Amino acid sequence: MKLDRLKVYEKEEADREYERKLKKEIEIQKAKEAYEAEQKAKKEKELQKEYVERWKREEAEKKEKEKRDKELEDAKFEERFKIQFMQAGYTEAQAEAVLKKKKEKEKKEKNTMAIDLSRPTWIKVKRKWLLPETLDHYYLPWEWDVS
């Protein structure tokens, strides 16, 4: 009888030990998977960062190349323009003055806005879209439309 109990106890102890080993192996496996997933995410993040840096570098090179090409094209145009003006009987100083005016005009056109800020701009808004309290809150001038 005692021998049977001892065998049952040893079997239960062996089962508990086996369960502990399985749990430990499962924990180790989960830890390995988590580590591998973390490393994979880290590597993907580094690759993405590298791709972004490469793209930015390529874009900067592309802009630089476009800028150089434009400068070269402008220089060629100015040279042809001066030659044509000189052939037409103008002096080099006059040709340069015309080019300077043209550059200033282009620069002005480039910096102008679509809205003329020198005069007030009025907009019409339906009452249901904007409350007078909102305008008052932001200290915006307004008035009721008489028409």
C-alpha cells in the first residue's frame, strides 16, 4: 500500500516537473519570438530611415541640378540676347539694362500674391455658416449686408 502511494507520489512529482519544464520552454520560446520581432521592427525602422534619407538626398541633388541647369540656360540666353542687341546697334550697357529690368520684373511677378492687400477684401457668408459672436470673439469687423 505504501509502495503504491510512493509510486503515485513519484508519478505526480514527475508530472509537475514535466509541466515546469514545458512552461519554462514556452516562456523561453515566447521571449525568443518577442526578441526576434523587436529586432525585425528595429531593422525595418532603420531601413525606412535610410530610404527617407536617400530620397531626401536624391531630391536635394535633383533640385541642385535643376538650379544649375536653369543658371546655365539663363547665362546662354543672356549671351544670345546681348549678341542680338549688339547686332541691332545697341551698346552692351543698354542690353544689360534691359536684362536687369527683365529680371526685376520676373522677381516682382514671382513675389506677388493673387490677392491685392492694398484694398480691403469683403466676403459674403450666409448666417447659418457663421455666427456674429464668433466674429466678435476674434475682434473681426463685420456688418449686416443691406441687400
